[in-house]
Amino acid sequence: MVSSDQRRKQLAREKYLRQQERRAARRRRARLRNIALAVVGVLVVAAAAAYAATGGLNRDKKDDTADKQAKPSPSPSKSYDPCEKPSKGEPNGKKWKKEPELAVDRTAKYAMKLATTCGDISFEMDAEKTPRTVNSFKFLADEKFFDHTECHRLVDQSIHVLQCGDPTATGKSGPGYTLPDENLKDPRLKGGTYPAGTVAMANRYSPQTKEGRDTGGSQFFLVFEDSTLPPDYTPFGKITGGMDVLKKVAKAGSTPDPKTQNTPPNATVVIERATVSKS
């Protein structure tokens, strides 16, 4: 027969075991909650990073603010890279205090060719409607500013753009000077759409604060499908060759980078050489 003292000890042990089980269950729930919060945090960073155009097309600056709405394109595989290995060489990273003097002929036709690791991309530039932008691009190309630079942002949801022109591939750098907005009333932008084939400037303009006009630099974006964007980004060119290259890059997808808040393409898109010709 169990004594009353033994019964008390038995009940005490059972109570202790129940308490330990409850504590262990609380610890498990806390771990699961922390894991969930960490995952949500990563997704928030990824979503912020992916606004690569309306705010994300504004990357010639030192301090990055949160990106906005578009999501990164689905990534087939981080290791999937349809492009060639870049040749040896680094961006020269030159800087200038002032915009170059206007030297382009506004009546002439100018074309830019980007020889990239994924294939050649060519586009015509409108010197009549965007003389200062075209003048700057010719100057930078002649200075080999774009050579060996990596296209650092791909967005393929809501908007469909590949962004290039930053020698640091962070979205925060440029040539040291800024350019005025040009051609924002282009009839092609009516209805808030940048048509497929458009080449336009990145800038720091914020529709919310109405600040950041005339802040273009060297970063530009190539539109490979019609993209809904407000007419705040200088349209200065039209793609004439290499749309298949852009589609190939888009198909490879992108992977969010929490450090830079960019969505770099999985394809290694490096501009080996940029040239501007006049005809």
C-alpha cells in the first residue's frame, strides 16, 4: 500500500514533468515563431529590393532608400547562367565634376552597341529630343566608362527591365555629374507605359515627394516587354538588335540580394565594350 508521503512525492514528480513538457513546448513554439519571422524578414527585404524601376530605376545616388512595388522574377536556379564568362578587366570608375559640353549633332543619328557576355545589344539614340543624354552617353562610351560593367538589376514582374550603367554594380554609383530629364512628354509614353524596346534613364525622382528631378547619371534600363511606369524617366533610345538577348537574360531569372537591395540577374550580363557611332 502506497503511503501518503509517497503519493505526495509521486504527484510532485508528475507535476514537475508536466511543467517541463509545457516549457519545452513553449521553447519549440518560440523557435518556430522566430524562424517564421526571419523568413518574413527575408521576403520583405526581397520585395523591397525588387522595385527596380519606379524607385529602383533611381540608383545614381549614395544613400539607398527602400524600393517599392515590383517583385523579383522567379529564379529557375541560382546556378543557371546562359552567358559567357567575362573577359579580364575592371570598370575604370572615372568621375567628372561637370556634365560634358554639348558636342553632338542634333540632326544626326547616333547608335550605341553593347557587346555583352550574353550577346550584342544595339539601340538608336534620339539626339534631337534628348541631346544632353545622348551627348553624355557618347562621352562616357568614348571614355570606356561602361566597359567591364555588370548589369545589376532585372525585374520581370509588373515591369520588364534590365538595368545597367553602374560601374560598382550596386545601383548607387554614376559618373559624378547629373543630367536633366528630357523628352518626358514623348507620345510613346502616353497611358503610363514604356513600350518594349525603349531605352530610358534611371534617376532619383520620387513621385511621393516630387523631389529628385534632373538626377540622371549613367544608369539606364532596357525595356524588353511593355512596362507600366509613370513618365518620369527620360526615353532616349530604341532597341534595334538584341531583344533575344534580353529575353534570354529574363528567362534565367533573378535572385534578391539583401546587401544591395537589388535583384541581380542570374545571367552574368557584363558589358565588355560599349561604342557609339554617328551616321
